Amino acid sequence: MSKVIAIFGAGKGLGASVARRFAREGFRVALVARGKERLDALVEELKAEGIDAAGFTADLSKPEQAGATVQAIRDHFGRIDVVEYGPISGEQAFAPAAKLDAATLRKDSPLLLLTPVEVAQAVLPEWNERGNGAFLMTTGATAGSPRPFASGVGPLMAAARNWLFSLNGELADAGIYAGTLSIAAFIARSEMGELAARSLAKTGSGTGPLVDPDALADQYWDMYTKRDRVEQLFPEYDAA
């Protein structure tokens, strides 16, 4: 039976690129997102390319839905071998640390921290039984390299990054890999990337570089196959 990658927070940017990259290696693809209409459109697009894909609607800001979503994927495909977790949208944003409040952290913590933990808990029994599995998580570069005026999502991603490093250290000997792709750019073709592009067109000043999601998907495949680092920063930049 061919392997399955479950992409949480799937969209036409990174999610679509990861789906295509892993499908080229024979993976079947489960796509998880909140908006059914856009999710169905992406599934049909991938199916038209010959990819065995299916969509599963879920609100990833509600950790209590994680277990049922994982089970629905398993019921459809029979297994899950890789999870890629990377939901981010215009609803989350950077903020100055001096203006950050508890309400903002409370609002974003389910999506960025609590739900990935619950997803991992739901897939780990299967992976432990099989002796193989991989949890790939997308974070921003500020999770590991904090910068002034770029807080907000950073503290929550930093907490998730901390958890992921520990997870990999605990499970590597059991054949289970955990790794994070730390992105120092906006992602082209994504919601956030489109917002940045519109800002550039309107004001003439950008908010950061754009990176091709196909290049990010290649990074994920390299991390998954080599399993030689827990974190990959891409593109490289001077944290100072």
C-alpha cells in the first residue's frame, strides 16, 4: 500500500507544492483545510494531474477536532505516514512585543501550538506500531531568531519549535522523525504572499522577500528522506 501524507492547512501555496512533491514519489495526499470550496477546488486540480488526493474539512483553530480529522483520513486511506502542519493566514500577523497582549496569544495559540500537539498525539500510536513516521512543521524564522517589531506569532511558533525538537529527540530511535522548516520569507501563491504582493504594488515598499513554494517543498522532501537535521532555515539570512 502506497504511503500517505496529510497536509494540515492546505492551500494553493505551500500545501499544493508539498502535495505535488510527495505525490511524485508515489504518495497519496490528504488535504485538510477550513474552507470547503477552496479545498474541493484544490483536490480537483490535483486529481486532474493524476494525484490520488482527498479533502477533509476541519477548523484547525479547534484542537478538539484533531483526533476525528486524523481518524477520517485513516478511514479513507488506511494509513498516515507523514504529517505536514503549516496553517497560516492573514488572520495571524506580526506585532511589536511592547504591544502584544494575552488576548492575541490566546486567540492564536490553538492553531499554532495546541492543534499540532493534538495531531501528533493522534498519529503517534500508528507510527510507534509501524516503527516509522514523520511530522513536518512549518514555522517562521522569528521562532528561532526573534527580532524587534516581529513578535506576535513568533512566541507561539517558538513554543511549537521547542516541542518539536524535544519530540524528535525522544522518538528518533523509534524510527520517527520530527522536523521544522523555518521560512524567512513570504510564500508566493499563498494568502500571506498575496497580501505582501498587494502591499508592494500599492505602496512601493515590500514587507519581505517572496519564496517559491516549490523550493520549500523540495526542502521538505530532503529533510524527510535524509532526517539529518531537525530544523532547516530557508532562505538563509543574517539573523543580526
